[in-house]
Amino acid sequence: MQQDPSSILERIRKDGIEFLQFQFTDILGVIKTVTVPKNRFEATVSEGVVFDGSSVAGYAQIEESDMRAIPDYSTYTILPDSGGKVARFICDVYTPEGGRGLKGGIRGTCSRRPCRG
């Protein structure tokens, strides 16, 4: 089911979520998480969250370090150990120019070429 930012924001409000976690993996497959409080939901759900890619293994050099994690709305899940107050999205990671040029990102690699498992 294709969802847009307004429908996912309505679902988040209805679920009573206080924090969102934007998750992605580094080149080694280690999950990285950026947590966002309720007052930033609208901007981050529609535009993603910016993070320093130079601090994530395999992502960017220090000169080109700003990266953006864009949520895949279909991966929205309330985390069971949070008492129903925290949800997460799995994200695709993009360069500042909007390109999906991350050779180290698992989701980006799989979208460019079929993954075998």
C-alpha cells in the first residue's frame, strides 16, 4: 500500500507515538539509528533526517558528510519494548543532492542489483 506523508503522520498521531527512530545500516550491516522527538515528526517524516555520513562506516568522506535518511513508510512499526511510545522506519540513505549513491548502504545496493539470500 502506497502511503503519503500526511496519512502516515495521521497514523503516528493516532498511535500516540512520542519518538520516531530512523534506521539504516552501515557497510558492515550494523544498524544505525537517529531518534526524533514528537515536535519534529512533520518535517522528518516528509523530508527525512540529516546525519553526518562521515561517522558511519562506508558512507562518506568528511568533505561530503551530510547524508539524508528518507523513511520507507511501509516499514513503520511500533517497537514493542517501548510501551507503545516509540516507532521506527527503515530508511533509504541519499546524498545531499538527492542521489542514492551509497555503495555501502544495503538497501541502495539491493535496489541497484538483485540480492541473493
